[in-house]
Amino acid sequence: MRIGMVSPYSFDVPGGVQLHIRDLAEFYLAQGHAVSVLAPADEDTPLPAYVTGAGRAVPVPYNGSVARLLFGPVTASRVAKWVERGDFDVIHVHEPVSPSLSMLTMWAAEQPLVATFHTATMRSRVMHAAQPILQPGLEKVVGRIAVSAEARDTVRRHLGGDAVVIPNGVYVEPFAAAPHAPWWQGTPERPTLAFLGRINEPRKGLPVLLDAMPRLLDARPGLRLLIAGPGDAREALHGVPDRVAAAAEMLGSVTDQEKASLLASADAYVAPNTGGESFGIILIEAMSAGAPVLASDLDAFRAVLRDGADGRLFATGDPEDLARQALSLLADPDARRSYRAAGTARAQEFDWSRVASQVMNVYETVVSAGVPVASPRRLVARRRGAR
């Protein structure tokens, strides 16, 4: 099958949607499908051979964060050329309601369209105002996917219609096989907690975790907090007590291999996110690596952890409860072993071997339904075949 995928977000900056698209594309390429990804990217950004850069994105506030998006008439022309050259059997756009390549692709596409909705926090007034712009493209979408029940509810509430829930995927095996790193492993005297995320983005919750640290250090003076992710470390630690700053080890951006090893080595992974999450892929990665998970009780995280059966939850935005639950977890080796076993089993449900199969079922369904308008290249091919 010839598959076109569209990322609304720039490949210059790592993020959950970009990684989802990358992994799904590479899974299908390994199966022998022809896949092309269109994404914003600066000219000097190293890109995989299957990714076509559409130009430099600009920062835009979106979904409680700052996303790097690309839009405009010049970009629309590039999108149209990519669609025509690709002659795809199906085109899969992500976050179709964002002002991005995805929206432009929906306008240009004549092939069957599949759309994945990742966001669970659309603003109704914004959606209402944008409806005249969105509607022509959304009417072309034959298959709708939501990455979680929360994202599906958002689609129903703000766009009408429905979507099939297919979660984000993870390559479980590389995390499960990741070697433990002695420099990140904890001891009873010096346990380690890990955090991964964009450290200057408030909704990722690092300030909540740092606010919990004084109580954690009171009970566990040797505690080490391993913080990985892009951002300004000095800004993130500005104003925190000296002993908290001393206990926080800022690792910066890490490779996929380092991330897996970090998760496998820590005594627990902490996800203190405060909102704007529709799924929580990092929780699945942590569980795949065998890390006990301690997460804020956001609906999306509660769903992944099955209401605390596969990991421990604390009150969102509450550093006191975070500290209380973390200390309880660190003091209970049996509980950590139990969460490791439960999390490892739960993670298998999100392996790409399962998730990609579900997405392919959607592709095959929409392709079998036919295309609403034949593309010029398909018309030429059909005419030649009829001669």
C-alpha cells in the first residue's frame, strides 16, 4: 500500500505526535509498504529518507503548549505537490484541526483520508469560530481515530460524529531489553526517581515535583532526582532550595537508548503532569522498561494505569500527595515489584505489532470504500489501462 502521513508538528523538536508518526511509518516500511511522511522541518534538519520537509515552522500556542506549526499559501502549494507526486492509496493526517500541514492536506487530498485526533482539550469557542474553515476538510475524512477515550469524547463534543479508539504505540522490546546503568541505579540509601519531559513546559509538571522534593529529602536525604529532557536547566531550577538543586541531576536531552536505560534503572518514574494529556506514551515506555510508575491522576493517566492497578496515582498538582505516595513506594520493595510485573504485562497491549495492525484495518476499510474524487494521476492510469 502507498501511504502518506502528515505531521502537523515540526520534526526539529521531539514530541509525542512526531514519535508516533515516525514509529508507525517505520513499522509499515519494514512490512514492505511505501510510506512518505510530510512534516515541517528546517532545511538543515537531518531527516529520514521517508520524510519530506515542508519548510520552517513557527511557534504557535496550542493545547496548553507551544507547538511549531506551518501554514500559509506557499506551504499549501508544497502540500499539493506532495499529494500529487505521492499518488497515495490513503493519506493519514494527525491533529487535523490544528492550523497546520494536516489541515492543508485535507483540503488538497482526493484520496481516502484517515485522521488521528491526539488532543483532549479543544476549546469550544475556538472550535466554533474555526468550523467554517475546518468543515470542508473534515467532510473528506473517511476514517477517524482517537488515541484515547478522552480524545474521542473531544471529537464527539466539538466536531460531531465518532472515532475509533486506537492508542499510541510503543516498541516494547527495546525498553524491556535496555541495560541497567549503574550511575542511574538507586540504593536503599540513595534511591533514584526519574522525570522525562520538556522541563520548561509547566503542564509537564516539573515544578510540582520540585515542590515535593523538600519533604522527600527530609525523609530520604540521599534521594537523587534524575531529570531528562530539553529546556533551560537554570530556569527550571531557579528559586528552588539549594538542597533540592543539589539533588536534581539535569541530564538534558537523551537518546532513545539512554531514555530506555534511564527508565530501566530508576527506582520509580514520576509523571507529575498537570493537564493537556490525552494519552501518556511515556507511562507505557516506563512500564515497558520495568519502571514502577507514579503519576498524577489525570483521566488519561488513570486509563493507562487502569485506576491504579498498574501504577500508583497521586492528586494532580499536589506536591504533598506526590511526596507521600513516592515515599510509600520507595519504602515498599514488594509494591515496586508488583507494579513492575503489572506494568510489563500492560505495556504489551500497546506494542506496535498490535497498534499498527489496528491502524492498518482502518486504512483497508477506507480504501475499500473507494475515493470520493479520482486524482488526475489515477484518472490517467485508468484511461491507459482501458486502451
